[in-house]
Amino acid sequence: MLIAQVTDIHLGFEPDSPGEFNRQRLDRVLDHLATMEPRPDLLLATGDLIDRGDRPSYERLREAFSVIPFPVYYAMGNHDERGTFADVFPEATFDGGFLQYVIEGGPLRIIVIDTLEEGRHGGAFCEARANWLNARLDEAVDAPTLLVQHHPPVEVGIPWMNTDPAEPWVERLGQCLRNRSNVVGVVCGHIHRAITTAWEGTVVATCPSTAPQVALDLRAIDPDVPDHRHLIVADAPGFALHWFNGRELITHWDTAEDHQVLARYDANLQGMIQHMLAERPQTQA
């Protein structure tokens, strides 16, 4: 199973701009995903879909994703607005007022959870959402399961973007995952960078953004002393591919740009490829 992921699109950062920079970056990623081989089975768009919660931006978002020839599933980020999103995407599955639902039908069960608390930059996960998640996990205790959310429940080392591990919502989510062996990973956005770590017996992976990236700077930051550090950089728009091989979830990150090619599979390298593949165990017919 191949799962594509995009995140932190921030469409509408330049209101009413037909040539918006963030839309150009999104289109480059979506065009790549729409034509790639093998084709992904589905696409996850993990929050901060737009920048200001406005209806025209959600309408432009819907139009942009119309090029994708496979299902698209959305999650809420801190820049999103549930009511406006629901107006533009009436088919979206809300439960208890939250955009949370299960994607069934493949070898990997996918649970999308809602970490939005409107008006707050960081994540949230209340008792109602925890009860809902526990019930969904209890429904299929042996099924390999992937959790999808906007905010990572881990400290990432970039001080102004960190999740504090002492935040109550982190512990509440951790309790849901504790002692469960079937959660193969948690995929997130929010940080605008590719990051991975271990947490609560599973792997947490954040996807790079289609919008500009957060600069990698691990120095402490003083909110009272601007030090002119780089905060946002226009690195190439990114995406993730999560491949579930039936046992483990393997994550790749890439960018939508023209890569400089240094080698191709031609007759000169055929012998190397044959030798490498011949080393592997041969499956019985």
C-alpha cells in the first residue's frame, strides 16, 4: 500500500492573488503525485490546508486537488476552520464536531484524528477525542493501524515550533497508544520539515510542507530579544510517501523539483543491477 502525504499548504496567505506563491508550490507537488508510477492508493492532506480559514481559499483548495486521480483525505490544522471547511467539503466525516474518521479497505487501517483547538497554535486532544480514538482502536486490536494528525506529539528541537511534552494533550494521546502493538506509525505535519522519532512504542514522522519550510535552527530562542535568525526559507515544496509492505511502514520524503540526475539505468549499469538483485533470497515459484 502506497500513501502520499502533503501538509501545511497555507493557501490564501496572499489573499485574492491568482498567481499565489503557495498555490504554485502546491500545484507542482500535486502534478507530480498525479502522474507518478506506481500510483499512490490515496493522498493524506494533513492540515493547515489554508492560511486564514476563509471560504474562497477552501474553494481554491478543492479546485487544486481535483487533478488527483485517487482519493484525498483531509485533517485539520491550527490555521483551519472546521465550519468553513465543512461548508466547502460537505462529504467530510465529522464525529462529535471533530474531523475524525477511519479509512478502511486496505491492508492498513488509517485513523484520522483532529488536533485543532481554534485560536491556539499548538495541538489539542480532549477527553472526548481520546474516548473516540480508544473506541476505534478497540474495534480492531490486531489490525495494523496508522494514525494521522496535524500536530506532532513530540519535541522536535526547533524551539519556536516545539511541542512541549508536558502539555496535557500529549499525555492523553500517549495513553491511547500505550500497550498497543498494532499502531505502525503516526504521521503529522505542522513543523514544515521532515522529522522522525520514536514515541510510545511507535514512529512519529512529520512531512515537509508544500508551503515554504521552517529553517533548521536548534538554538534557544528569547521571545524578548529578536536575533534576526532565519525562520522561514523557500526550499523546494515537499511531500511524503509512506509504503506499507504488510509488516512495516517505510517513509520516504521528496521535493517537487527537477533533480540533477547523475546516473541512469542503462546498459552500462545493467550488470550492477543484476548482481545486486541476484544476491537476494530467491522466492519459490
